[in-house]
Amino acid sequence: MARLHALSVVQRRQLQAWEQLLSRPMGIDLEPCAYCGLPASTIDHVPPQSVRAALVAQNIAHRYKFVEVPACRECNSAILGPRGGWTVVERRNYVKKALRRRYAAVLRIPDWTDRELSEMAAGLAQYIQVGINARELTRQRIEFRGATY
């Protein structure tokens, strides 16, 4: 049986952000992150701004489509930054690999039946359910297809 680890602050915030996205009132359109689907709070520049001037100076800027896409803070700042590819598809693939590595322990949380959870103390069952929700959120982020840019 895999050990459950306490969710980090980042993981709790992601879970809250995803729940907010799923429970948003009708008529309010929150743009999803182009890489994982969480609500976007930043803009990612593709290719990164740090290399755009060099691409222009080397006269190879025509090879890349300069776009700006919505991104959540974790994908844009913590995972990507100036690395991870110079197209949206390359950057999305990089994010998915990084999410698998970063949340490997969360992805290993086992399934529990309702009967097993009902036999536990309420606090433990709730703790396990939070972990299962985090696992499902992480899976959804990894499987997110996103729009084409």
C-alpha cells in the first residue's frame, strides 16, 4: 500500500483552483491554462521573451509563431520559465512530463472503496479523500489537450 503524503500548499491551491473552475457560475468564462487546464492567471510567451530578440537578430524568427497563451502560475513560472521548447506543443509536452515527475507520489495514491473509507475514522477518511481528489486533478491536468495556437 502506498503511503499518503501530506499535500503541499501548492497542491492544495491547485485543488482549490480546479474546484473553482468546475463550480464557476454560469456566464463567467475563466480561461484555462493552455498546458494543464487550471484557471489561468498569467500569460506565457511562446517562444519565451528571453529568446525572441536573439531569434530576430539571427534572422530565424520566421521559423516560429510568436504567440501569447493563458497559463496558470505553476506551469508558467515554476515549470516552464524560459525553458521547455519554443512552440506551444513542445511546451505542453514539457509541462506534462514535469507534472508526472513533480506529483509522482500523488499519482501513486491507491483507490479506496466507499466501504473501506466508511470503516475509517472520519478524519482519516477525509485525509485520504483529499489525496484521491489531488490524484484525479493531477491526472486531468496531465491528460488536458488544450486548444491549438
